[in-house]
Amino acid sequence: MTFCSKIFAVAGLVSLSTMASASPLSDYNLILFGDLNTNSNVKVYGKALIGGDLKSSGEFGSHLTDSSFNATNNVEVLGSVTSPNLTIQNGYLGYGETKSIGNLNCNEGGLPQNSCVRELDDVGAVTDKLDGFYDALSAESDFYRDFTQVGSVSGTTMSYSGFATDLVVFNIAGSDLFANNANWQLNFGNAGKVVINVSGSVLSNPGSVNLSGNGFTSSTYSNILWNFYDATSLNLGNGWKGNVLALDADVKIMNDIDGSLAAKSYTGSGQIHHYYWDYTPPTEEVPESGSLVLLLSGLGLLGLTRLRRRS
């Protein structure tokens, strides 16, 4: 191989890094590593995996209308199920320990009533899956936290005007995000996906913070991920726009989340809507075009040096 060929081979290796698996949030609408515990009805549009107990009235799988979801466990609960009123719209709920259900509605066509809740066939396999989800989402959270394509935050506006077409991130303190009377605007330019990294361990919406400004619409919810990487307690207030990654947080909300949720536990009410986060992060970050040019320039100078030495 000639020296020039080696240069372009190295460039190819840098720009075409090996891709990781898609995020678990591309398939699951709700992932909890502890309990789902609410005093009112909760509605989860898609698939759910709950590592602790389900203690709530609720409706699951309301938008799993494809026949591929028939006869499968679309809700998996490793602990016990305690519910006065439970509806499974499609497929089954599988549980690992005990169940106590008052009124059960099984709405998949052809399923007899009271037949859509059953014991898990292999608790160990579901446990391993949940553990794998935690590891994958932890690595994903770290990747976003360290990402270098960064937008700017000015007042209550997050804006990016660079050349990225894949992913861009914003970094913000939780105290700024949840400042009184904040009405956030979002512009992520030509990027297809945006992650908002939020610092802070104990975070709460005072009730006056909202995401009704530019950039937060039903057409963008799937493209937005909030990465609460430090949070242990997170109160989202009266509603939230975009997917939420808060692996070690007890999450509370009193209205809907327009996106999927991965958290330690969930308390509150409302609906979790099926806007999935389907970004697949590379195993190593791809340099910007400018970095690639510098790399090639450096290799080119190295080549010239070698040629001069030979002559």
C-alpha cells in the first residue's frame, strides 16, 4: 500500500467508527429499575419494563396495534402487581412475584377476560435484560455528557448554528432549567437529534416552567432527549416534552410525558406517550470535518518529511 493510500485508509477508519446497538428507548416506552407507584391512573402507550413492583391503576399498550405485539409480554414486571383497575390493550403483562388485581380488562381480540396477566416464564432472563439496559443507558448517558458538538444557551433559548446534521447537545444547570417563569425555546439547526444534558441531583419544576416555545412540537419530541445524568430526585411538574433519561432518579410528574422514560422509579399521574428515542451512538465519537482535515494535513506533512529523508 502506498503512503497516500495509508492516509486515506486511516481517515476512513476515523470517520467510519463501529456503531453500537440502538438505544433501549427506541423499543420501550417506559423502563424503570425500581417501582411504578401512583395514586391515580397511569397510561403507558408502548412497551414497559419494570424492575420493581407495579402499584397503580393503569392502562398499558394502548398504541401497540401491530399484530407483532399479539400474544407477547408487552409489560414485564419483575416484582409484584397490585392494582385496583388494570387494562392491557394488547398482549400480556408478565409478573415475577405475586399479583392482586381488582378489575382486569384484556382488550386484545380473541383473548378471554382475566387471561392477559401471567407469570413470567424466565425471571432470570428478564432480570438480565434489565441489567443490560442499565449498562447500555449508562454508557449512552456518559457519551452524551462528553459530546463535543455543543450549542449555546442564552437566557431561556437553546440555539445551535453549526454544521452538524447528526447530533448536537446543550449543557445546562438544573437550577437554570427550572428557574421560575422560564419558557424555553429550542433551535438545533440542521441536526437530526438533540440532547440536553442537565446537571444537579435534586431537581424540581416550580410549576411555572414550561416547554411551549419554538422547537418543542409533536414533530420534534422523538428527536429530543433530556439527560439528567446527576439526578436522584426529579419532579417534572405538570408535563414534559421529549424523552427523559434519569437512570438513578425517583421521577414524579402530575401530567403527561411526550416521550419515553428511563428512571429508577416513577410516581405521579398522566400518560407516557410513544415518542421513541432511536439514536444509535457510535462506540467512539466521529471527529468533525475540521478535525479530519487537520488529521490529513498532519499525515501529509509526515509523508513529505519521509520523502525528504529518502531523497
